[in-house]
Amino acid sequence: MTVTANGRTARATKRKFGFITKQGRYISGDVLDRYAHKNAHKDESKQLTDRFDERYNADGLLPPLYNPELLAQLLEINTYHYGACKTKARDTAGLGWSLLPVAGSEPEESAPPEELLRFFRSLPMPLAIMLDRAQLDYEAIGWGALELVREGYDPQAPLATLAHVPAHTLRAHRDGNRYAQIRGTKKRWFKAAGEEIDVHQGTGQVYRQGQLAPEVRATEIAWWQNYTPRSDYYGLPDVMPALGALHGDLARRDFNIAFFDNYGVPAYAVTITGDFDEGDIDEDTGQSDLEAAIEEHFRELAKHPHSVITLSLPTRSDGQEVNIEFHPLSVDIKEASFRLFRQDNRDEILAAHRVPPYRAGIAETGSLGGSTAREATEIYKRSVIEPRQMILEAIIDLHVLQRGFEITGWHFKLADIDNSDAKQDMDLLGVLVDKGAAWPDEMRAHFAARFGLDPKRELPGAEAPAEESSEESAA
């Protein structure tokens, strides 16, 4: 709002609205404040800070490339980012698991070892849920972690339990053998899985294996990250290249909310010229009585739309004119532009995650009107999900089966996503039955498990013709 008297500009308010970069892009002040926390005074900054700020140099820990607290918070500000992370985590690790014989080996038993099955059944949380949570950390923050606890805290004993460790609470030591965790005011140390050392759980001091008492011996951490060339210790989430789209969509959302909060009242510039009395100046806000009165009128207008504003201005001398003009800065809301902007942001976020729109709950059709869901899901399964499953399977095989129980003849396998299309399969089998290339009972057997059918029940009139005798065949 601009208020002038006799051609002079009134005192500006102290509020900081934003900045224009050399490239002509606008950056709001609150966004800059959020990411400029390193130069802000602690008593003034209210954004999330790194809980390890005071411990990096003291404990020899390495800071990650980005604040994990802020990366975790991104899940809460964008629907598509949250959905993509949850979808990838669930498709990778949350659909179930099985134990299979290792290819080319002959296990001593036809069934998985009972001690291994007993271990998985005794976990405080179902393994699928545990791995799903660890994988969600991997997608949102860039790395995941599992705690391995051995019986009696003996480094040579079998595993006693397995637990998920929230990734944002962990930091890696520069030696690569230790990890520190801070939860609230407490700190706990862990050693990297497979390292033949002892680490004091309270101090992080390294000792020769077997030298520490079991009650103060640190447990192990199995750690895996989404590799980035910029760090040997931490990873990056897939969404980082689309960070601008995330915040752009947030700005679009906030703009629309503000518009409707104001009942669609456009922004105005109010110009007052003439010999008028501004009133007293407030020392705290820097506003004159006139400025405060105009702002109060607009607040009332937002509460009571289509009402009338009445301003009464006292003049300094008789016979002087006072002109008041209201200039709307923005009247039209270009809904189509906002829709395109949101769709562009959505597409960029999903492209960064490499999640097809169909998996994120968005229905799309191909150029000829047909659905591309099955083809896109197959590509997503092969290029995104299966590599992640291979990493998790290798971790469980190495640290649980082989090092935890010395089992080498069995392999941990995560369940694949179901990419079948019942309608497409039914149409294809229907054509084969009509052409005589398949029997109806074969079609029934194919869909029996999916629809709960009895594959052995005979279909009326569907009997196959009796086979010709060998004599008739010879003739």
C-alpha cells in the first residue's frame, strides 16, 4: 500500500516481502529465512535445525549434504512426493517375502531352517512392515538402517532380533565403522555390521573385539544409501532435482488459499494525495493512524464481502482537496494457468521418482485412447523396484542368513508387485477358446486362484472329445 501526501511518500513499513534475483525470479522472504539458518541468530531462527550441529567436530561425525529433518518434512507438504515415496517403499519391501533355495545349490533340508523361521516370527514388528519403514527412509532421506542385535550382545552369537532405526536420527563417523544416534537428549553409538571391533555404546570409543563388557557393547547397524557421487557416506533422495517443483506447488497452494481466505478480494494499491492529516505514527509498526484505518477496512471487507468502504480524512487547511484512488493490482485468477502449473509440477516430481502416474493414483490414457498402465508399470517394476529389492535382499542374505545364522543354502526373496491385467488376460483367453486353441476348463484353471474358483468342477457341455484309438489313428 502506498500513501502519499503532497507528493511525498509516507514512511515504509518494516515488513520484508521478498527479493528479486539477477535472473528476474522472485523469492519470498520466508523461503530465504528457512534455508539461511546458518547465518541466523539462534534466538531468532525458528526453522528445523540439525540436532547434530554441536557434535560433528566433537565426535568426528560427518554432516550429510542436506538436513535430514527438512528432507523428512517434504513428505508433509506435497501429495505426489508423499505418494511416490510410499508407493516405492511398499512396492519394494511391503508386499511380503519368502525363503527360496539358492540356485545351483542343494540345501540339506527341503524346508527353510526352523531356527531362521523362528527368528523372523519372533520379531517385535512384522518383517514386511519393518522393511517398508526402512525403505521409506531411503526414499525420503536417501538412506536406510536396520539394527542387528545378537544374543547376549556376543559378536559371535546368532541374531536375537532386528529393528528399524529412523534414518534422520543417525549420522556416520568419518572412519566408516561407527554411527551415532540422537533421540531427544540421549545419544547412542553403533558399529557398522560385520566390523570386528567393539564400540562403547555411550562414548563411541573403539576397542578390540571382545574387550568390552556385553552391557556396554554397541549393537550393529546395517546401512544402505541411494548413492550420490558427492558423498561416500550418505545418499540423496530421488526427488532432489525436483525440489523447485515441490516448492512451486506449495506456493501455488498457498496463493489459492489466501485468495479464498480473502473471499476473492483482489490486492489494491491505495493512493491518497492532497493536504491531509495522517495522524500519529505508531513506534512499533511504523504505521500512521490513516494506514492502520485503511488496513482495518480491508480486513472488514474480507469478512463481509461486497460491503462499502467509507473513509473520512481530516485536512490540514480549509479548501484543500484530498483525492483517494483504489487501484486493483490483480483481478483475474487464471485458473487454466494454475492447472497447467500444477500438472507440470506433478509430472516433474513423478519423473524424478520414476513412478508412473498410474501407480500414484492418476489415470492417464495413451495417444490412441488406450491405457498405458500395464506397460508403464512393467518398466517401473524392472528399472526401479527390482534394483531396490536386490539391495534389500542382499542385505538380509548377508547380515541375517549368512552372518547371523551361517545359512548359505537359502535366499531371502521379496514379493513382486502384481502387474497382471485380468480383463486383458480374459479377453485374450476368450479369443483362444473361441478359435478352438484352448478349452474352457483351461481358462477356468487360469483364473481359479484369482477369483476363488474350483478348477476341478466340470463345466456343462465343455467336455473335450474322446481321443481317437490307436487303430483309428493308424487308419
